[in-house]
Amino acid sequence: MAEGLANHYFGEWVEAYSAGTEATFVKPHAIKVMEEIGIDMSTHFSKTVYHFENETFDYIITVCDHAKETCPFFPGGKNYLHQSFPDPSDINGDDEAKTEAFRKSRDEIKKWLFEFIEKIKNNTDDR
């Protein structure tokens, strides 16, 4: 969801990629809640961090504690940040409870991204 949000709202300014520690699949609840705000993630696919091991990035951002602990070091990363969000996939319950958990994560990630990008823009503008 972070990749979709970043590219949707800040695509003229950033190019975001996402990867996990394991290749799985994009969760249907994630696709659904992103669709609710006009972001199509139906063509997104799960990638592991090794998909990007020879790339360079201005920022490497981990968004869950498990990823922070198990993510390999990227020598091409200029800045490393961690911002923990609860994993909505861990929610037990019916379909609506799971959807609501994904909505909550989407909204928290979106809020954090807007704040983070604003800080970066301000730092760039000060140079």
C-alpha cells in the first residue's frame, strides 16, 4: 500500500518501490481499500527485497518490525528509516474486520507519507 500511495500522491516527485522479506501475493483487502480511494493496485505483484539488491535508493524504509529485523542491508541505500505500522494481515475476524484493518493501515501510512514527504521537500528547499 505504501508504494501505491507514494506513487499516486507524489509520483512527480518520488519513485517508490516495495518489497517484502518473502514473496507472497498482494492481499485482496489491500487492493480493495486502495481502490476505495482511487488507486488501482490490481497489477501490483509481490517482490522480495532481492529483486532490488543491485539498485540504489535515496531512502530504504521498513514499515513493519519483522522487516526491520530480517531485511538485508542494501549497500546502495543512502538513508535508512523505520516506521512501524501494525500488519493488517495479522487481524483475525470476518471479512469486514479485515477490510477495516487494511483501511486503518492505509490511512496511517498515507498520513505518515504526507508528513515524511513534506519534511523531505522542506529540507530540499532549504539547500
